[in-house]
Amino acid sequence: MATLSLRGIRKAYGATEIIKGVDLDIADREFTVFVGPSGCGKSTLLRMIAGLEEITAGDLLIDGRRVNDVGPADRGLAMVFQSYALYPHMTVRENMGFALKLARAPREERDRKVAEASRILQLDPYLDRRPKELSGGQRQRVAIGRAIVRHPKVFLFDEPLSNLDAALRGQMRVELARLHRELDATMIYVTHDQVEAMTMADRIVVLQAGRVEQVGSPLDLYHHPANLFVASFIGSPRMNLLPGTVASAGSSGLTVALPGGGEVAVPVDASRLSAGQAVTLGIRPEALRPDPEGGIAGEVGHVERLGGLTLVHVAIPGGPTAIMQVEGTDPSRPGEPIRMSARGEASHAFDAAGIAVPRSLQHPLAA
């Protein structure tokens, strides 16, 4: 397989800069996911790696070799697009082997590689069918099979599941993760769906407005977001972000005063903060729990009963609605007053610039 390195990569269309200086290393056999909202530049960055977009500035290296001026066909990459783009008049077998046929590969080699890809993707029963006789998930597997037969250094996926319904997306996430393990390949995957990113990636690259906000494992990003953008983007339901002020601060902890009068203690190193400063308190929904003595008061609004768990939307005076994730048997009803407490070790604080206040070195979760 291969390693990739991006050094100061930029992309501009005239005076408009889309990618604004990306530095990134992708290890051999790593499954890396680019995630971010629409328009953040993730697909543009992928197309620059593929050679489909010209690099305005910076260097792209594959296995240590600069490939800025190398054509797409000579980079050793294979790309799977959002649209399947299968030839409707060809069978599955013919679609998967067509690139090898164009390359004048011997018939025996083509058949062997198509058979291998078909086994991996569990397409054997469909080899003689045409695309119109396949489901959406089967068509996407055929598109992936066309990439596999080329034995590329790196697989590139540009939102390949976005055309599928929810059930098929879940199934294909599992299949892609299995495919990565079986091929032991380097893969770069683009999506706007943070659930896809969390469930498949070895590392996630969070992008916003052409810049990298944070890079890390799914759990690193979930438990240690670097800023408000990552905190609000990673996680479903999203992190509760409550405005507050510093009641007390020190190297071993921070107490945040909320508009409704409650206070929450957070184990962060707040030595650079002082009383009265504005901060944002971040609390994951599962870190909130009903507590008659809790410091967060509000009124139950909407209640989402999802079976094994319940999401309770709580209107907090002077602040936004917070979501509390509790057991499915929780008896909360709309209109009821409620008090909640938050697990301090699962809470976060962000300064006025939106940057995460680091964990206290005296706390076990500091690392």
C-alpha cells in the first residue's frame, strides 16, 4: 500500500481560496476520514489527491515521491464516486473488468482479479446481471469492485453511501470496514456524516472552511474536542453548549456559573481564566442525569422515546435547549420542571475564542 503526505496544500479559483494550507500525514494501511459540513473543502481536497484538481500551492507526496505533476492514471490510486457510473449495457463481470480490458490485461488475469474482487464483495451470484437488476447497495459494491481489481496503492471514496437509504448505509458501513480489514489497504473516505466517520475511521480529519480543525481517533475527538466547532460537529446527539461565566478558576478546576443560577464544576486547568470571564460549558447528553439537587434547572420540552434510550429536551432559562440522554424507561413528561447534574469528568469548557480549556494535569482524564 502507501503513505501520503500533504505539505501546505492550497487550492484557489482566481482570488477565492478553497483549501487554505493543509498539512497532513496518512499512514500506510490507515483508514482516514475527511469530515465536515457542506462547502468545507473535503471533496476538493480528495480530488487534489486523486489528481482531478490542480494543486495551487504546496506538495503532495505518495510514498515520499512528489506527485503534483503526475497524472491521475499514474498515481496508483483508485476513486469511488458518489454516483455509481456503471455501464448499463455491461454485466457486473464486464463492468468490474473493463478498466483491465482497456489496459490490455490478458483475459486470464482479468478473470482472476474479477473473481477475487467478487469473492471479497460477495457478488458471485450477480456477476451475469446488469446494473438495472441490482439494488443500490449491490451497485455500489460493483463500483468498489472496479477499484479493487486495479490493486491501487490508495483507495479514495467520495461520499459513496449518500445515495443509499438509512438501512443500506448502515449495512455498507459494516461492509466497508470489513473490506478495509481484508484488503489491509490505505483508504481515504470523504463524508459529511459524522456517524460514518466515527464508526469506520482509524483517524478523522475535521475540516471547516478549507482548514483542518483537528485530527485524531474517533474517541480522541469525542472526548477531547479542540474547539467549539469540533465539539458541536462530532457526536450524535450533539454536545450541549451552554453559555456561562467563570465563578472560580485555578489549575485544578473551574466552576461555571449558568444564567439560571446553577453552577457546574469542570476538572480543567483554568489558571489562565479569571472570575467573571465568559466561557461556554460543554456537556455530552449522556453526561447529564436527573437530580433533584442538581445545579442545572429547566423545563422538559420534547421527549424522544427511542426504545432502549430516551432523549429529553430541556429548556434552560437564559440559555439554549439542552438534551439529556437517559434510559428508555425514564418517566419525564413535557411541561414538567426538572433539575439535572452533570458528570464533571465528562464536561468541557471553552474560552471566549472557542478554544478548549485543557484538562487539569491533576485529573485522570487529562491525557
